[in-house]
Amino acid sequence: MYNIIAVDISGRHKINDRYYMVCAAVSVSITAAHIEKVNQIKIKPFWLDSTPELTDIIQVIEDTAKEIEFEGTIITEHGEMYNQPERVVASMFSREFKYQESLGERSSIELAHHISLCTRNLLLSELGIESR
């Protein structure tokens, strides 16, 4: 078993001339094939005025993951980082980073995705903003 922080961001499309994104960071203990334990979940909303670039995405992830009390490598999908090479992205983080490889990592990212998407939809609803 090993610990990771699976991350997903929902909301990279414009709403009312801004980008309303929600980042979910999920600290989990996993095996190669399964999630064994969810240690902690952190969710943070972000408003961006311009199209998010790679540095913006890294800052969003860093700001959310720093609230996780457990150690672990940050794991995302390639697409989350605009399909940039792992070594390029990893050099921009202040902690260990890699793209998902195992089924356990993939399942963890799917969990983070469901959390970020549902939270974003709920917050948009509460704010009276219709997503398109």
C-alpha cells in the first residue's frame, strides 16, 4: 500500500466571462489495483478571469493539496496538465508529481473527478449560475 493525492479540476469553460473551477484533492492509500482507504478530501473553488494556463492549473492544485495533512505524490491525468510531458510538469511543482499509471491511481482520480464535478454543480446551483 502507498499514499497518493489524486487531483481533478472541473470547470475549464467560460461562464459569465469567467472561469469557475473546483479542485478536489483526495488523499488515499492504494494498491496497484484498488483504493484501500480514503484519508482526507479537500475541495476548493477558484474564479479565474482569463483562460487557465498550465501555471494557473499548477497553482490551483498546489493551493488545494497544501491543505492535505497526509504525505503523498500528486497524481493527475495527462489531460489535466494539457498533455505536457511529465518531467516538465513535475519540475513546476513544489512536491512530488506524476501522471496516473495503475488502476488504483486511475480509480482515485475518478473519485476526485466525481467530487470536483458534483461540488462545482452544487455551488453553481447555490450561486444561481446556469452552467452551459
